[in-house]
Amino acid sequence: MPVKIGPPYTVRGSTYVPAADPGYDMLGYASWYGSESGNRTANGEQFRAKWVTGAHVSLPLPSYVEVTALDTGRTILVRINDRGPFAGRGRIIDLSRGAAEQLGIRAQGHAAVRVRIVDPPEKDREKLRKGKAAPERPRVPERILTNLRAQLQASVP
């Protein structure tokens, strides 16, 4: 599937401008969604809640990101194929139920995360395109997590 940047769009009075951002690396919060199964994603695919996918307001579709849970250091690879989240409150990514389960945040509903754009091997991309989880990435060491948590805390008004 070709990568699409897409035109600017407006949701609930806020305008979003999709753009390629090869250095994207953000701290914020993730939530998850899963009841929309069967609907179409922003890039025209059928949404499947069990797949490891996500929604982002501006990254090209599809994009691949590493999502790290700041409480555990657990890191997974997620394929971005939809737009969102539009709820604010520091949320930078919406995860499918499958992604939330793999990351270990489904029970919490939302979690502090680091989202970083990556260029994974084709075998990992293919797994995600077929609905399978890519192998979990190495866990982030506790000393780095402590630093990331402090950065996130300092950025919250």
C-alpha cells in the first residue's frame, strides 16, 4: 500500500496537518479503541480490533512506530493506519485493542508512552499488514524510563 500524507483536515474545530516527520519522537499518553470493528480506517482498510494498529493525527498512513509503556519499559511495533486521537489531554496515539494487549495497557485504558517513528524490517511490516504482532522490541532500561517519566511530568502544564 502506498504511503499517503493527505491534506489538512478539521475535527471538532481543530485543524491537523499530516506531514512526513522522520524524527518523530514524542512523550504523551496512549488510549485504545476496539468497538469500531468493521469500520473503515482513514487509509481505507477495514478496522480489525485484534490487529496491532494505531491512530495518529498527522503521521503518514501507513507509518510504523515503536510504542513504549513508560511504567514497564515494554516496547512494541505498531502500524499507523488511522487518524486520531481527537480527545486531547496529552493523548498522542490511539491503539487498537490488539496493540493495547501486546503493550500490556488494556486493563488501564490509557498509559504514559513514548512514540517514535521507525523503519522496521520488511518481515515485521509484513506481519503487521497481515494482522500478526511483530516480535516485541527490547525493553527500555529503568534508568532511561526514569528520565522519560521526568520529561513527561515536566511537560504537563
